[in-house]
Amino acid sequence: MAVVSPARIGRLSIGALGVLALALGTLQSVVEPALPQLQRELGVGPAEGALIGNTLLVTGAVVAPVAGRLGDRYGGKRVLVLLMAVVSAGGLLAGVAPNLPVLLLGQVLQGVMVGALPLSFILVRKHLPARASRVAIGLVMALFTGGGMVGTLSAGPLAEGLSWHWMFLLPTLVIVVATLFVARLMPHDPPVRSDHGVDWPGVVLLSGTLLVFMLGLVRVTGAGLSPLGAGAVALVVAALAAGWVAVERGAAAPMVDLRMLAKPAMWHACVLTLVITTTFGMVSFLLPQLFALSADGYGFGLGTTDIGLFLLPGAIAGAVGDAVGGVVARRAGLRAVLAAGAVLTAVTMAALASLHASAWQLVVAKVLTAGAAGVASTALLTRTANAVDTEDTGIATGLLVVTRVIGVALGVQVGGSILDAGADSTTGLPTASAFATGFAVAGAVAALSLLIVRVTKNEGAQA
């Protein structure tokens, strides 16, 4: 029986995928510089504000491991178009949201955008020869990264010149148009038969665990939940997490294969990735909050546009770190890279805890920490991919991607909770000591990664 070769795709199809990636990167990144403005206009504190970005990350954490499997099972093009319909609905909902709950729902729906990149890569690899597919994948990834910078810069002019609703609506409209072009130009790819379905119980339990944990953290720090209430939240989180682990261990095709964690190289990489990205999440949240705080006290009174400009160098440093992490680790050794990044981040945070009176100090701190996090986390990802068997590469890298997303979300939420806990009782605004505490805690977490590097001696942490 003759084998039917897949239809080739042209430049217009690749261009449509690229524009889609650019718009998705923009939509994903508009919240960070605009978060202080969103908090003011919605009348919420830092811990509740942290939920705005974190709900998107939580959805991403559960979609990332199953996106490729859905594409194989039902066809990459079909699933990509469906996911973009969900993202578009979320963007439109966020764009008309009258309050925080509706905005959070919109962010939850937008979070499925995380599945767009692996599905785009699947389509490109199916419809292009190897050499051309590598070029196309690089282009799509570069445009997604570039979209992050566009979002950082455009959030302010849109939010201040029109309203914050437009920083969600405009990228969403581009996503709708780009998706229509993808649906029109991209050939259908046939689904791949599989003996195993999607691990929906695992998806639901992981989502519930993360959401209950973050909402509980907000209640404990912001609303002063009683010790009994805090204990009840902890028990619910523990029960959901235990249920998820049990489901994953018993599933025929788990969303996250926890058996990989039996390998020392794998669980050490996951622990280090979690610690590194938690630190990065805290820094990413605390700096815009301090930039936006009134200049009458110890803040800078900056608007969303200026915050975006000050955050841009850090975004560029993070993108460069992601790009060169694997190369740097190969030349200098993974343990050296991780140790250097931990020391640099810990020292930077310790300095920032006492020296944050000038904007340039915050900009330099963001550049150093974003670059260090990008290099370290990407180095871990590439080294782990090479340390496991070829057939386990997708499982191992998927586990690290999920860990990375959870780490950032955890850091953001912890940062918001520290500011809420240290708010002035009269004004309700975070005090100078709250920011100092936040930076000091971030430095301590970074130092913890240095300790982990020193005590782990295995192929996953060695040069």
C-alpha cells in the first residue's frame, strides 16, 4: 500500500503561524507592567492581583503536558483552532470584564494558549522537511518571544491611552484573524490512533490543587483567615495533591509521568527548576509593584507605560538567557552555571533589600535575575533532555516545563502575599519593610538553589 506524503505548506502558512505566535506572546505579557493599574482600577490588593497572571499560568501548567497528545489524537490543526477559539473567548471576556472574578475567568481561558507552540511545531514538522521545519520552528519561537516584548511595551499606551480593556482586546482580535488564516491555509493532518486517552482526571486534580493553594494563600494573608481555616485549606490542598499523585501513578497514559522522578537526575532538575523559577516569579511581581507605588513615599509613582519601558531590558535579558543557556552549560558545565546563577541572584536580592531608592537599581536587578534564571532553567532543560533515554525526552522536558510554570506562579503568589501581610494598616499600601522582606526572601530562595547544587552529585547536576 502506497504511503501518502503529507501536503507541503508555504510561506503564507508559516507566516500565519508566526503572526499567531506574536499575538499570543503579546497577550500573555501585557499583565505584568499593567498589574498595579489593574489592582487600582479593580480595587484589589497585591495578593489578589497576583491571581490575575497566575490563573493563566495554572491553565498553562495543565495544558502543556496534554497539548501534543490532543494534537496527535484529534489532529494538530483541529486542536490548535479549537484552543485558539478558547483563547479568543478568554481575551474577549477579559476585555469586557467589569470586575476581578470575570477577569480571572478570562485569564483561565487564555491560559490554553500554552498549547499553541507545541501544536504549531507538530504541524510544521508534519508538513515540512527537516531542515525547513527547524527554520520555521525557530521563526515561530522568535516571534512568540518578540510578542512578549511587544506586550510589555504596548500595555501602557493601550491601558493609559484607551483603557486596560484594550490591552486584552487588541491582541485577541489579531489572534482571531491569524487563526482564520491558519484554518484556511494549513492542510489537515490526520489523527494518530492511540490505545490511551487523555488523562482528564489528572488535569482536573492538578488544576484544583494549584487554584485552591493560591486562593488559600490569598485568604490567609489578605483576609486574616483563622488558624483553623488555614489548616482546613492546607488539608484540602494536601488531599487534592495526594489524589493527583495517586491518579498519575495509576493512569495508563498520565499527563505527567511521575515515575521519571525516580531518576535522581530528573527530580534534582525539577527541584532546582522549581527553586529558580520561584525566585524569578517573586522578582517579576515585586518590581512593578515598587515602580508603581506613590513617589511621595519610597516608590516611584510610575504609570504602566514607564513600567513597561523599565521592564523591557529584563525581558530582553531573559530571552537571551533562554537562547544561550544550553550552549553556556555545555561549555562551562551545568553545576558551574547553576552555582553562578544562584550566587548572582542571591547577592542581587540581598543588595536590593537595602538599595532600592533609584529606578536604575531595580532595572539592573531585573536584568541580572532574568538573565540568570533564563540561562539556568534552559541549561537544566537541555541537559536533562540529553540525560534521559531518547523515548523519554518528551516526558522529561514536559515535566520540567510544568515545574517551571508552577515555580513562577508560586513565586508571584508568595510575593503578593508578603506585600499584603506587610501592608500599612492605615493606607492599605505595602510598607518599605514589606518590599525589603520580599527581596530578602527571594534571595534566600536563590541561596537554597546553591545549597541544592552543592549537595546533589549525579549525572543531572554534574558538568
